[in-house]
Amino acid sequence: MSGLVSSLEDEFEVHDPEEECFLLFLNKPDNRDLGFVNRTESTVSVSINSQDLTIHQSPSLLTSTREAGTTGAVLWKVTPLLASWLTHPCNTVSKRILNPGYTVVELGAGTSGVLAVSFAPYVGAYYATDQEYCLKLLRKNILENYKEVAEKSSRSKEKSSNKRSKRGAGTSSPNTGNATVLPLDWQLTEVSSIPELKAKQVDVVIAADCIYNESLVEPLVDTMVDLSNLGRSETDETDDNVTLIIVAQELRSPDVLEAFMKAFCAKFRVWRLPDKLYKDCGDGGKGLMEGGGYVVHVGILK
């Protein structure tokens, strides 16, 4: 993470959460739907740069009366946009966080596995977490799409083997076996109690479209704080000793967003990512630009 934090510009640091929310909703497009990719089909297809993914979802669960929530049952539009932007070769931010030594935790992964399949091959360990009801489909989507990506990577490697032998050593294909699915309920789970995480130092935390219920704001932010503190030295203040929080969301409720931004800014230094970081980064970058109805904030623990 060295250098990334210091490169974030003061101009885009969020000092006033209320003003930030006002400005965001001032440019919000009218008449947007709730943000589903498709809420009626049990299978949807998405393209993440050069990867074509087939995602299984559960429309019946989405419309069920389950009290603890059902939003993770289907794929939401901001997730493929974030995945496409994060893994685009022209993304200057991802060049600093797609590190084979990093540990990444995704909060509220839902059932899709899109971020895990796209992001995990380029980092040391990727943990996709959510409530238990999401995990069966989440594992299925990661397993099936990893297999497809691995097969394509293998075929591409075979085709280019002769060229590589002439040119010298090429870049090895990314590891696709490092994504782990874990149960994590923000309201019930202490992250330090999860065996797979308690001894880890988490470098990046990702939350895509997790902010939709004001009652979940405090538990979500508290979980981000706990993950930021795992394995950290209190005396080491270098950039390598910080956890980067990436929060992407669709602009829906001003009240819920304001509640989150107040809680987030109380515990973290926060920046809104500017349009120049999305430029030339494909459809994902275009979709995340200002005026599209989405926003990405990053934060580091104060």
C-alpha cells in the first residue's frame, strides 16, 4: 500500500459528510431502478474486461419474507462496474493494490462472486464474506467461474508458449485458487474470532452496494475498523501498515448515505475517487464517473 495513501489528493478528501451527500445527490440521474442486473432470471451473464462470467442467483429468495435480509440473493449493477474498473490494465489505483502479497476481505459479497473471481487471482489471499444464506451460491459461482477462467488462461498460455520462448520469460498466469468463502455477519461476528482471519493483516477491504439499511451502518463501520486493526502495529505509521477500505455504492437514499458517511468519516479519513482515475478504464470506469448514479469512496483508519 506504500505510496497510495499519500497520493490521494486533499481536494477530494471528505471533511463534511452532509455536504458530500448533498453534492452527490445534486448530480444523481433521475428515474433509476433499484440497481439489479436482472431480478427475475436465475442465471445472468456479465463481462469483466476479457472475462465472461455466468452467475447463478436466486430471485425467489430475493422476494421471500426472510427477516434477516435477502439483498445478497441477486447481482447488483455496481459490482461488475467496480470489478471491471479495479482489474482494468489502465487503472493506476489497481496497479498499487493488485499485489500478490496482499490479503483482501470483501464484505457483503452476496451470491455472485464477481469481485472474487475478478480480483482474487492477482492478490495473495481473497476472503469473500457474507451471511450464511448467501454462501452456497457464492461458492458455486466462484468455483464454476474460476474453472472457466483457468481453462481460458491455460489455452492462452499454450498458444503463446512459442512466442514467449523466443522473447524470454513472460508474465505467469494469475493464481485462481486463492479465494475463500467465509460467514461474517456484521451484527453478530467478531472478526478476531474467525480462525482464517484472526492472524492476518488485512491490506484491502471491499464493500460493494452494502449500504441500504440505516440500522446496519454502525455494525458495518465497526467491522471495517476491526479488520483495519487486525495484525497491525500501533507504533508503525508507514503506508504499509494501513488497511485501505474501498466502498462502492449506488446512490439511492440520501438519509442512509448520510448516516453511513457520518459514521465512516468519524472513524476513517475518507476520499471520494475523482473521475480522472476512471478515465480510459473501459466500461467499468465510464459507469463509475460522476453523474452515473454511483460513487466510490476510499478510507484509512484515523
